[in-house]
Amino acid sequence: MSTILRFWGYRESSMSSHSEDLYSVLGIGPDADAQAVRAAYRKQARRAHPDAGGTAEEFHEVQSAWEVLGDEAARAAYDRKLRQPQGAGAEEDSENDGPTYGRPGFGGFGGSGAAFRTTASGSTSARSGSADSARTPSGTAHLAPIYIPDLSRPEPLSLPLTSQRTHGRFASKGLFGGGRTRRAERMAALLEKHVLAELPTARLFNAVALEPAGKDRRGASRPPRGPAVDHVLVCGDTLVVVSSLEVPAAAASWDGHRLHAAGRSLTLPDLTGDSRLLRATLEAAMRDAGRETSLNLGQQLVLHSPDGGMQSPVVESRGAGIARAPLAPARAFRSIREQLAASAQANVIDRHLLAALRRQLQHPFE
């Protein structure tokens, strides 16, 4: 599972040597093989865990180092950055070759120039608008993460789950059966590569129920049922609901309400309605937890073509509707990043919100 290079805040001077890099966090060298990395992570995680005398910040640093070094693709990108001369640019084309590091507003190794830190804050923000209107990235997405509540508290979400970038899986049968399951799993992998790898505080939730979980006869919570959305990305106080659709053509047109392709007129999922219902569910859950929170909404339908290209199908817009226009993957991922990064709280990780979203997962995994 692809993960982000989490230590965005390390100074560039640290990146040019091995004295303060992620390898040092695990107590190994850059030439360590995958087995040695895993063994070192387990050793350091036991040492740094608050229950064993460590601190929350130490444990989170170890967890963050493992997220990078334990993933083959993320480690390779990190190693390239280590080898890069100090001050050299590191920008890449995220739609073609993978994540871009150092792009203003979307995170980078030298983002804020400040060391990685944990900050306590209890603030919440009022709703500043929806994805129906154009929004400009605030520039805060690349700043050091702010945790609410801070990492000294194990609740409302454990430290490993707070660090986890992707939550939830897809069932092989039922709601996401057959080809839809494969498409949703592929979409999740692409979101990890092209969205999570750009935004250090973003989290991805898969197979998210829209309505609150019920209770069994004994009063215990049971997994939520009913309607669900494929993917929900959260960054700060912004939610973006994402779904995907395969279009059997290299070109399509969008009239603001329906998609026309290959001589057919397609009715698209109501992501606007789904996102509003999910927001109501989550805000109610937050109120029950004693937190009044207003969430911004975004939506994006991603279109796949038979050739699997990132730039197709080409969508011609012929009208303006309420819903955001469906787009080919490359443009869709750019739109999703912009929606998530638009909030002034894009660098905030609200652990109460993450916990509420996890309760909506139809198929959670640890």
C-alpha cells in the first residue's frame, strides 16, 4: 500500500546527511534490507511506546518513519531525495511519474522549514463554503501537522490508527461485488499515489456508510449498513467524496447533469447528496462527542477509459450544473488535491473526526 513521505518538516540540511533522517529514527543505515527495516521498526516501536516509558511524539516519529521505509515505492522516492544535492529542486509530474515533493501548497520535504512537531489545539472552524464554488489552496497543507487532541492522549483514536493513511477495505461481494470491487480497489491505490502522497495530513476512508451505525439487541454497536460511498478523503475540516466510473470511449461530453459517451447517456452517482448526508452524520457524531464542528464538502467523479490512461477520456463540458464535472484521472486528482488543500485548516488532523469516520466503515481493518 503506497504511503506518503511523512516527515515533510525536516530541514533540507537534515536531508543531505544521514544523521537526522528516517533511517536514524529506526537506528539503521540506508543499505538495510526490507527485513532489517521491519525488525528495526518493531524494536523501536516497543521502545518508544508510551506504555513502555516512551513518549507519544517519539512513537509517532517511529511510526512515520516506518510508513516511508516500509513501503518500497515511498522508500525509493525518499532515497532519491536524500541523494539530491542541497537546494536542488525536486518537483515531478504527479500525473505521470508519481508524487511531487516541494510544490507550494501540496507539501514537500522542505515545506515549512520547521522540524517535525506536535502541537495541541482545540479550535474548530466555521463552514467556509462548498466545493460547488471555486476555492484557492490556502497554503497551509505543507505546514507541520497539528493534532487535535495532541498525541499525549491515546483517545479518541490510538496512535497507530492516527498515523494510518488508509482506512477500510472493500468486500468481495455485496455492495462492491465483482468488477466494481476491482475498480474501487484500483481507485483507492491511485488516490494513495496521487493524493495522499501530496498532502501529509490527508486520510483516505474506503466503503463509508452514509447513515449512523445501529445497535444490536444488547445495545452494542454493529457495523453500519445501508447506502455507502466508495471513497472519502479528509484533510483538516474538508471532506471530499470520490467515486469512479469506466467510460467505454476515449471522449465524452458533460451537460451539467448527464454524461454522454459512446452514443449513450449516463446518469451519474449523486455525490452531492451523498456528501451532504455523510456530513450530517459526522457532525451529529461530533456533537455527541462534545465537539461542534462544521465541515466543508467536496465531490469528484473520476472517469476511466478502456486504455487505462491518466489523461483520458477527454471530457467536453457543455453546461454548468450543480455537480462538479467528471474528469479523467490526471485532472480529477488535481481537482481533489485543490479541494482538500483549500481550507485554512488543511494541516490539522482532527482525531475526533477520524474516529467518527472509522465508525462509518463498512469493512474496517487494523
